[in-house]
Amino acid sequence: MTDTPTPGTPDPELSTKTDQPQPAQGLAPGAPGLPPTWASSDKDFVTTALGASRVWVTGGHGALNEVYWPSTGEPQIRDLTFYLVGESGWVDLKRERRYVFSMPKPYLPLPTILHRGEDYELTLEVLPDPVRDVVLIRYALSGPYRLVVLLSPHLTPSGHDSAAWVEGQRLLAASGERAVALLASGPMTYLSAGYVGFSDGWQDLSAHGRLTWAYGRAENGNLALTAELGEPSGLIALGFALNVQGAQGLARASLAEGDEAARRAFLHAWEGWGGALKLDAPTPELEAEALLSATVLKIHEDRAYPGALVASLSIPWGDTTDTLGGYHLVWPRDATLAAFGLIACHQREDARRVLAGFIANQQPDGHWLQNYYPDGRGFWHGVQLDETAFPVLLAAKLREEGEPELEGTGDMVRRALAFVARTGPTSDQDRWEENAGVNPFTLGVAIAALVAGSGWLEEEERHHALGLADDWNERLESLCYVTGTPLGRELGVDGYYVRLAPPDRDGTLTGQVTLQNREGQGIEASALVSLDFSYLPRLGLRSATDPRIRNTVRVVDHLLAEETPTGTFYHRYNGDGYGEHDDGSAYDGHGVGRLWPLLSGERGHLALQAGEDPMPYLDALLRCSSPGGLLPEQVWNGPPIPERGLYPGRPNGSAMPLLWAHAEFLKLLHATQTGRPAELLREVEKRYREPLPAEVRHWRPAAPVPHLEPGLLLLIEDDRPFTLHFGFDGWQEAQDREAVPLPFGLWGVTFSPGDLEGHETLDFTRHTAAGWEGQDHHVRLGQTDVRTSLAARTAQG
């Protein structure tokens, strides 16, 4: 290897070497290469075949990005990029970005990428083979150039125990039970394996203006495979299997059969699905985006594990990280909202499979993991109460639509509602996965689930669930609404819903909330706002014209909305840090929160339900989409930074496409046509159409009852047996009562109005098997009626 040229520098003997490529041999220098990453999340397309094939392809910047196999949770390559090499030099097409993207129809995800320069034209058609785990790429090049391909496999974290090598006319890579093979219909030359940043094909082109290296193997690092295609047009096959024999065999078989039959089968299957979509839209542009959005939802369903819908076939800021997680995981919240979007398109069978997946992956105690791989293996193990309640809403929605009930639905609902009843109204994490407390979005979903799922419960359980829902619904404002704050006085409103109430309090909305992505910074709970309240009207718990809703809309529009060239978008909450830094550098655990298009969808629903025009919000979602129509998690809201591809109102480096955003677009469009949100279930709407007084107050540490109105039952409950030691009016008449079993694994002590008559205060503490809790609690009796002053909770501190 002493005569091997140093990577990145011109070869002094290049001019004396033959123009004929040499056989690949030897181990490439530069191990282990640069630290590995994934591809940018700035994508143009996602696609998959509807058949036996188990590959999902993403693309951006005119190239292929991550390809997922054998499920949507497992990316196997970083990218497959293309270069032109001619006598006058070489062209890096990914950096040129002079291309246009097209598909036959919005619901036929057969991407064609046309690169066009002054003296060249390259057409690429990306076709997942419907019957094999193979991606076929038809290419046609005109101009004085030859086409070079560079494949970056990413089969293991950090490249450990991996290898890439050249074997005849094949580029191969493997690690354990993962293998990829690249073959072409015509001859390939200058085949080489190397390490990214040192001996890869880009370094060769940069140093020499053409390919010269022919390394036979690279291993245990960030690997790359390069080849020059010997013909100006032809077919490339990228095969995936458990071993290289299988991967190259599949690729070779696809090449042998050709792409015509694969293309016909691909289009036939997608036409059969997409032709059944039923969507009404006021403009052709909105109709096209709706058809594409439905298709994006369908593409994200796993076929190895049907019904598993990952949040996105992308990794936020993927070109700066090597994380295994990304967004190619199932979040029960995102998957449920996507299923509601599919139902809005009349694709109920797809939604039924999502519900079947939930039945299969529910945890023994009734909840679902924060997120998990399509096969059910957990990734993050946080607990979010809305993610336990949402599958119940999906079951109720399908029942309302007249769908036959899936086996196991009743058991799933009962176990989920038991978890909600035991652990609510607080949640370990809110919907932004950052803070514990009582959140209006989470609590609203939990209340709706208790009502909508009550039909699956036995009589005693149903009575308890509905009583709990009525109590939480009536107390929503005492838990999540503040008045008399400086922000309220500044904007001239009496009060507003906050993002969340911290869990450690005793009946007052006080305390600091830590902003998780701002390096430990905090904010007063009474000053922290978000659009999380927007689901209260959507679920039928409050009217969109309720003064408290209108007050909060005013606060949110003032504090969180920003105008951009593509429309008005919203921050998640004031002080958010999940987004790029001000200089455009990637989010790295902290940053500056950017604007979320899906929140414009939530704001549009509020406008629709209040009798206002929702079209500006639909139009904003349309205008912020990628050239391929994909909707991002966030858009940039700073000054333009062209060198980083950041422009106001356009996608930033966050996840794209985001299923949640596409689902929100579909549901808002559907609601504009029907006048009714998809999540508004008739059973919930009927129960709370008029204020429904609760009959019992449920006291628990995270939701204490500071005041008990006359005539109500008081139920002091916990998820474990306890002895209640209590007295009245300063611990007079002290005595004990044993808690009795309640539905859902709860224990409680009930006080009737007669038990409390003639007293001003109930004082109590509890003793469990672990000992005394070490804290006294007090409930004032008959002094305040929250029914007539639900907005009267004044922020303290």
C-alpha cells in the first residue's frame, strides 16, 4: 500500500497511469472515517410499494436519503448520491440542486427527479419493487458526462462490526443480519470502498476531478461505496436482505425481470388504494395536497407490522446526528391522529389496523409506551396520559362510524381507562414530552376518553368513569385557567388557559416550570401559554365562543403567532427551545423554538368552530410545504441563511414529513367541508352540550379539592389501600376510616353531604403500609362554588 495516493490530495503519478480502471483491491485508508450521521430531514419525497416488498425510500436534494428495511423503524443507508464526471470536470448534483421533482398523481408515489444544467440532463425514476426488498432506479443521462453513484450504508450505530467491499460488478455492505447490495444493468467501473471524509468517492473526485481509486474493502467505520456507470442510461438495483447473498440475489432478480412489470404492479396497487380516496377541496391545489397527505399517511404504515404508523420517515437534523431513534417510531398520539385523518378520507380499514396494533402493544397496566419500534419494542419509556386515552378515542370513532368491533377492543378500553382513572389528571409528561403536571390538552383527551369509552365498561365502572369525567371537566378551569396576571392585564383579558399546572401544589396554580430545551431556564406557570387548550372545543368540552377560550386565543395570537412569507404560524409555547440556534446551527439539546405548521391547523379548527374563516390556515399549511408537497414539523422564522438552506416560512431541519402535520391538514380540510372536527364524538358532545354539574369531587394529591361546594359527595382516593385519619374545624372529632376498594384498582373514603354538614373544614392525613404520609390536608366546606366562578382562580406568586 505504499504507492497508494493520500486521500484528498492529487496523485502525482495520475498523468502516467492508464485510463483503464484497475480491479478493486486492498483495504482503504482513513479508518474509521468521519463520525457517521444520517441524511438531512429536508426531503422531497417518501415512497413505498403496496405489496410484499418491505422497503421505504426517502429522498431530498435530488438524491436518495435513508432507505428503511425491513420495517419503517430501521434505516439502512444514509444516502445514495449522484455525480457527473466529464473532461471539463465534475458536477456534485446534491450541491447544485438544479432539479425538479414530479409524480404521476398525488396518490401515485413514483418519484421522477430531473436534474438539468447548462450542458446536461439527468432523469432518475425511483421505483420500489412491489415483490422484492429492492429499490430500482431508472436513469438516463444526456451531455458530455458519465454518471457516478456513491452509496453510504449505515447498517449499525457508529459503523461497528460493519464492512463494505467490492466483489466483481457488485458493491456490497453487511453487518450482522443486515446487508445491502448495489448492482447495475450495465457495466460499472472504478468500483471502490472507502471511509467517509478520507477515501470515499467524493474525496477522489475532489482531489482528481475524476475517479481514480479502487480500494477493495473498508470495515468498522463510516463506510462508502463508489462506482462509475458505464452506460448513459440503464437501471440500478439496491437490494436488502439478511446476508449479502440474499441482497445481491434480490437485486439481480429485479434487474433480470426489469422495471416495466414492477412499475405496472406498483401503479396498479396505488391506483386501487388512492382511487378510493374521497376528499372535497375548494381549490385544485388544496385537493392535490390532501391526496398527497393521505398518501403520506399510508406510506408510513409498516407491512412487517401492519397498523404501526411511525411519526416520520426521517431524523430531525439528521445530518448532524447518529441517533437510532429519530422519528421512525410509533407515538400513540401521532398514530391516532393520523388514523383520524385516514378516517376523514374514508380509509377506515387502514384505521382499523392502527387500532389492532394498539390492542397488540398495550402494556399490562393499560398504558402505551411513549414511543416504540414498529415491532413493539420500546424506545423511550415516558408516560403521557393522552397517549393512553387516544386509542380509546380511536375505538370510539370507529364504533361511531359503524365499523365492526375488533376482538379485544373492550379489554383494551377497560385497561386504558383504568390507567387514566388511576393516574390522572396529572401526566408525567405533556404532549411536548417535557414536563409533568395538569395540561389542558392531555386532560381534555382523558375526559373525552372516559366518556367515549364508558360504553365498554361494567355498570359500576361506568358510573365511576363518568363521575370522574364530570368532575375533571367541571374543574378544568380551576386546574388550568388563571386570572389577574400581569400578562392578562397587559392584553386586557380576564384570564387564560396555561400550558400546564405543575404537579407539586395544593390547590393553587403556582410555581416554576422548567423549559427543557433552554439549559434549565424556567418560567412562572401562570405566564406559560400554548395552543394546548385548542382541543377543548374540538373534543366538545367547551364552546369555541366561550369567553375563556376567546381570551386565550387573544393571548396566544399575541404571544405565539408570527407572520411569515408563507402564512401565520405558531410556537409551541413561549420560551420553547426546540429548534435551530439563531445562527442556523442545528438543535443540539437546546436551541430556539421555531414555528409549527400543525399548530396553524389547530388554530384553524378554533376559527372554524367560532364561525370564522379557516382558509388562511389551510393556505399557510399548503404554502409551507416542500417542493414535493411534504409538510414539516417546523418552519424557519429568522432572517434568511441561504448557506444553511433556511428561509422564513420554509421548512427548517426538523422532521419532514411529519405525519401529525399531514393529518392536521386533512382533518382541517375535512372539517371545513363538514363543519365538524373529526375528533368531535357524538357521545361526548351530547354529554357536555350543556353544563353538566358533577355529583362528586375526586380528591387526590395531584388534584386536591381546596373547596367543596354544598351538596356534593367528596371521594378521597388513591391507588393503594390507606387509612384516613380525619377531623373537622382544626382536627376536632378526630377519627379513622378505612378506604374501601373502588373500580379500576382505586381505594377511597367517601363523605356524603350529611357527613360534612355543620362543619367549615375537613382536615385529614393518610396512613398506608409504608407509614404516615407526613402531610396534612384541608378542604374548606361550602364556601366557594366553582360552577359560578370557574375562571376565578388567581395566579399566586
